[in-house]
Amino acid sequence: MSGFPSVPPPKLSTFDVQSSTFDVRFLHFFLSPFLPFSISPFSFSKFQNFKISMPSLAFIPVRGGSKGIPGKNIRPMAGKPLVAWTLEAASACPEIDRVVVSTDSDEIAETVSQLSLPKVEIFRRAAETASDTASTESAMLEYAESHEFEFMVLIQATSPLLTAADLSGGINKFH
């Protein structure tokens, strides 16, 4: 086999979660059987800084067991459920890829689904992270344990004056 150049094996451990970069050999090794084109092993050096960005998300915890004002998150405010205002702002923010509503309530999940907003998805949280004594951080950690994302923006459902521009400004200052 002296006529063939030596090609190093794919590096499978070069994925870096912090910078979301990886070696193209990783991509080639796993995707080449499915791609309509191929990446030559001799062109890998051109793509050393190839990046795949992970999704950014807005996380909106909306618990069903409010004691002070029962059902407050879905009560109408200026013609819409209270939670709709923050969902609309997050959905309209170009820096946010996904809007996650974390809830334990079927009624809240149904109300959010009926809004038919882009980017919005429901995450059914466990009873332990939806109790009166559970912290918002526990709900965030529950979600983070099973999902990948670049960053998470925490938005309270009770912030109806929040706008997409507010979110963009904050995210851009963070980056």
C-alpha cells in the first residue's frame, strides 16, 4: 500500500462544548454515508475552525400551583393570557432559537399551545420541581440535564412589558 497517502484516523474527542468547535474529521466520519457529497481527507486543514452553534433558548417557568392568584399566568391581561406577552417577546427575538415553557399544568400547556407561536415548546416538569418550595433553578437544572443549548435566558411569565428588543440588548451585552 505504498501508493496511498497515510490518512490519520478520525479524531473523536475533539468536540469542545464551550466553543462549539470540532474537527471536520468528526463530521466526515459520522455523516459521510448520508451526505450527497464527500469531504476529501486532504482538505480537512481548511476547516479546522469550522463551527456548529448550539441553540440558544429562553426558559419560562410557568407553574400551575400559584397560591396568591390562582391561575395568574394564564389569566387575561389586556386581551391575552399573561404568559403570552413574554412568549411573544421571546419568539420575536432573533438571538433566541427556542422558547421553552416549563410547566406541570395541563391547562397552561394547552393555553400555550393554542397561541401557536413560533419557536415555543412545552417541557413537562416533574412535581418535585413544581412544588411551592422548589426553586426556579431546580426547574432550569432539570431541563438542562436532558437538553443541549449554548445559553439559557430566564424569563419570568409575569413580565408583560418585556420586548424582543430588551432581550436582544441583554443577549448582545452578554456576548
